[in-house]
Amino acid sequence: MALQQQQFFAESSENTERITLAHGSGGIAMRQLVEREIVAAFSNPHLSQLEDQARLDLSELTQLGDRLAMTTDSFVVDPLEFPGGDIGTLAVNGTVNDLAMSGARPLYLTCGLIIEEGLSLETLRRILASMKKAADEAGVAIVSGDTKVVHRGAADKLFINTAGVGVIPQGMDFRVSQAQPGDVVIVNGWVGDHGATVMATRGDLVLDTNVESDCRSLYQEVCALMCTSEIHCLRDATRGGIATVLNEFAESSGVRIMLDQSAIPVRDEVRGVCELLGLDPLYLANEGKFLAIVPEEHAKHAVDALRKLPGAEQSALLAELNR
Amino acid sequence: MALQQQQFFAESSENTERITLAHGSGGIAMRQLVEREIVAAFSNPHLSQLEDQARLDLSELTQLGDRLAMTTDSFVVDPLEFPGGDIGTLAVNGTVNDLAMSGARPLYLTCGLIIEEGLSLETLRRILASMKKAADEAGVAIVSGDTKVVHRGAADKLFINTAGVGVIPQGMDFRVSQAQPGDVVIVNGWVGDHGATVMATRGDLVLDTNVESDCRSLYQEVCALMCTSEIHCLRDATRGGIATVLNEFAESSGVRIMLDQSAIPVRDEVRGVCELLGLDPLYLANEGKFLAIVPEEHAKHAVDALRKLPGAEQSALLAELNR
């Protein structure tokens, strides 16, 4: 079977199996790529049906809450792999976290791959394995997918889109417009790790740092928050960093947010990368950080609960809200 | 406001507003692109919340059936616009139809745009308007989205991913493995129109034909089928054409399908394009055609019902199944 499979991947002079346009044609090569690589990597009963849509019991969903959360995100990161993760880890956790930010339990994801002709099969396999690992860790299943191959130069190696659904428990309703004067802002740990990592490994510039992407599922941390505090606003600080999210809260809710600069947890390595590249850690992307706005009286309890979770030990109060 | 907006789009020498990398940066230019162009084009109450996820009442879903259908598809078509549709029409109807093929009523879509720097804003606006029109015609809402801008040369103008959910009525359970000897195959009209249209307008080769893409929602036709017949298998014949779907039915169900070549509805123009380009209409992509496998005793009734629907007048019996 390994021999048969080999026939369907073009080999370059270095004997590396690569994706070819035939893998996107709808024919046998595509079917083999989908069945032997993608469905096998994600292995779950929904995908292995090879139907054009997953079919999910609604009765199981209604036991978890009263609203379906639904979201999507496309991932176009360069480089594809970096310390602490890769585009696959991002693609799963990014959508998982967009669901979790509504209080939803993330449940099912779809995965759309756009592969540039010439991508090595080994790279694709590593990224699919990362997606499966991230999905298992987040407790979600990748239940439906689509694969396109575009000609060399028409895409940057690999783009991944994920969409996801989850269920929001009754009574949970966080919105960017719900911040109130007197509330406080909580962040769940070090700021800027992901952005600094990607910047430090991009292109010709390879800085020697120990910093790693913070990419991970935030659902457990959201659960800890929901158990310990009323939540007015909750958003993960991805593109645009914590500064952009704070601006969204302030504008949507009509409040002033005074940041205590000394309270913002930023690693020395991240400050170093920022100084070298002229960046501001508050605007760097994160992939495992959220900002929560909660009533002042619940804040200490919430921060204490977060600090007990692995990865969230540096959770901190960032700011108070004024009119 | 038109003046303000102008500032956020780069202008080329021909005075055309174009997408720039700033539109993907997470800053003000991106926010304006999302709010003024995308959210405005798709206008619905879910999107205008500008939350990172849509929140949908589960009680409304459970009234329609007992299972959630979930699917995704990425669209990478060249050219972006062609007679009878564009990448936006495809992106909506492709996912609507993947849902409808399970018997599901299509309800909610997500939309992930990957835009190449330099795409003209006019083109983007036309495509967003096509998506809105197709969504309205199919009775679905685009409730969540994501926009990325990649540097020139990193994507082919525009890629669109859509994911969707719908609800499958109780008792409906079509699977590719359920074809039985004695069943018959129905197609809902002209075969190969979409593939021939795209081939005839691609690159330097512009053939002068009247053929148009058949891209449209198939949900109404599926409803007509469900009302008139038991359905064993149902699949839309997109990439790979009707030949590929027939092969999937035959292999999954362990049946032989003998095609009556003279019964296959193919327009003369499509035959002409195929002869010029050395293509087989049975392998051409369709975007508004399905193959249904139904018990022989229901077939006439089903075909009669389909033929009354606009676009499906050429519905026909294609084949009988043997062991």
C-alpha cells in the first residue's frame, strides 16, 4: 500500500514527495490524498463516512445550552512552522477560542485546505498531525473538510480555513458593549509571545530568542472565569494585540480604560524583540490570551482561579474603567 | 463619508481603489473594510453585532429536524467572474448545496475571504453583492466572517471559504452507500454547463458560446424530490462531474450503474466546447446539478415534479442499477 500511494505524489530530485495539481482535480489522486492523509490524520467517525456534510445530533447540543455559536477564521501565517506551534495549531485553536469567547463549549470544526502545488507531503503531514493534536486537546472533532490545490505561485504554500460550532450555556451573554465604569480588565498571562515569535523567525531575520507562541485552547480558562465571576466582556487578543481589543471595548461600551503599564505582563525576551524591531508589545498578536471585563468585586477571585491553570500563572489585573 | 473612506484604499494610476496590506492588519483600515464593505453588503443582525462569533437560537433549529448538517468548501476559481455567476455565487451555492444534499434546510453560512493585495475594490464589491443575492435566494444568512489580505503573489486575487449549517428533517438519511439493484438514477437537467463555461473563458482562450454556469441553490429541487420519492443517495456533481459521483455511488453501494448515453442531457454548445478542448461532459464540473438514486417505482413521479421547477426542465432518468 505504501508503494501504491507513492505513485500519486510527484517526487522532486531530492526524493521528496510533493503535492501536485492532480491532488485537487477531483480524481483518484485527490481521493487518495483525502482518504489516506487527511481523513486518516483527523480520524473520527463523522469524517470517515466521506459524505459531503457531517450530521450531528441536535439533542446532544441542546443538553449543553440554548444557543449555537458559529465562527470562522482563515490562517495565512508565514512561516508555516515556528517555535511553539504551526499553522495547524493556530487553525484549530483560533476557531476554538473564537467560540470559547462567547462562553460556548467548542464542539465541531470544519477544515478547508488551500495547498500550493509543490508543498512537501512531509510538511503537510506534520501540520495535519498538529491539527489533530490541538483538536484532541481542545475536545473538538474535525467533522468536515475540503481540499483545493492551486498552481505554483497562486498561494503561499498553505492556507487553512476552519469554521466551528459550539453551544453557549443558558444565561451566558458576553458582549463588547457591556463594559461598565467600575469594572476591571483581566488578562490571562504574558502578552505578545506569539507575535514576537513569528516576527523573530520570519524571512532572513532569525533572532535567537527562547520565546514561543502561546497558541492553545482557552476554553478551560473561560470555564474558570465563568465559575468565579460575572463576565461583561470577553475577547481573545489576536491580530492587533491587546491594544486593539481594549479600544473595541472602550468604543463599544463608551468607557475610558486607563492602563497601568507596569501591570502588563510582558517577558523580557518579548520586550527585547520589540525594541530591536520597533514594535509595541500591546499591538503584537497573541494566540492564547484574552481580555475579560468583570465587576471589580469578582476580580480577585477570578484572577486567583486563572493563576492555578497551566499557562495562565501570570494572569493579572490590567486596568480600571472610568466614564 | 465617501471621501473619508477613499483615504483607506490605495489608488493606482488608473484611479482604481485597491485593497492594500493595511486592510488585513487588524487596524483602522481593516475595520473600515469589514464594517463599510463586508458587513454592509451582507447586512443581517448577526453580523452587525461585530462579535467574533454568531449566536443562534437552538430552539429554532430543533423545530426543523433532529440533526445539524455541517460542511465547508473553499473556492479558488479562475476567472473570478464568468457568464452566469462569479466566485461569490459559487461560494454561497456550493455550501448551500452540500447541506441540501443531506436533505437539510440550509440556514447559516460563514465567509472567510483571502484577498490578494491589489484586488480592485470594485471587483470585491461586485462579488460581495453576488454573495448577498445568492444567500437571499437560497434563504440563508452569512452570520460570521473573517478577512485576510496577503501580499501580491501570495494568492490568486481572491479565495473564498464558506462553511454552513442546516437542519435535517427527522427520517431523512441519504448516504452514498444506499443504492440498491433495481433503483434508478435521476439527474436534474443539463450536464456540464458550469465546467464548459469556465473552460471557455479561461486565460487566452475565449470561445464565443452562449453557455452559462448553472450555479444555483438546489434546496427547492431537493424538497420536490423529498415530497415525491424515497431517496437512497443524493450528491451534487461538482468537481469531477457526474462520472465521479456515479463512481462513488457504485463503489460505496457495490452496484453496477449502466448509463444510457443518449439519455444524458448535454447542450449542443457544451458538446462543442468539449470537442474543441478534448473534454468529456461527464467529467465537467456542475454547480447546479445533482444525481439522485431512488426506487424505480417513485422515479417517474419525481422527475415530473422536478421538471416543473425553473432550471430543472431537462430532468431525466439516466440509468438503472444492477448487481
